[in-house]
Amino acid sequence: MTQELAQLKCQPCRGDTPPFTSEQTAEYTPRISREWQVVQGLKLRRTFKWRSFLRAMSFVNAVAYLAEQEGHHPDLAISYNRVTVELTTHAIHGLSRNDFIMAAKIDLMVPQEA
């Protein structure tokens, strides 16, 4: 399922686009890694742990590059070898398909053993 979602491209969201309903969120959640958490129905959050600070920063840079390519930018928090990624669609103050597309693409960037 992740592969299928990761093949899609993020589409620009306008302010009049409604955020995902809880039903839509429930439909898309199984398509991404179980490690992503839905937070208050407004965002997706996942924390990645790396072997070193340098690996964590390489991951952050790769996510930043992906975000620029997709035009959909996550919030990133870095704490030594941990990176927390939060995805939400700021323009609509909630979740959209773009957040799940980004989560799927990020899932594919992570080796089994980070």
C-alpha cells in the first residue's frame, strides 16, 4: 500500500479544501507505516531514531529535498540522533491526501535498520 501511495504527487491545496474527515483518515492510515501516529485528527507524527547525529541530519536533508520536490513541507524536530516528523496541511489546518503521500514517500526512505 505504501508503494502505491508513494507513486502519487502532492497537489496544491487551497484554503477552501476541507480537511480529511475521521473516515477519510481511517481509510488512508493503513496505507502508511504503523509507526505514524494520527495526532488529534490534525497531523501525522513519527519519530525516527538513527545511529548517529550525522545519519539523522542526512535523513533531515533528504526529507527537506523531498518536501521541496513535492511542495509539501513537514515540521521537523531534531534531537541528536532522533528526528520527529510532523505532517499536516497548513492551508486547511488538518490532514489531506498530501500528508499521507509524504508519509508514504518518507517510509520508503528509511532502511529497515535505521
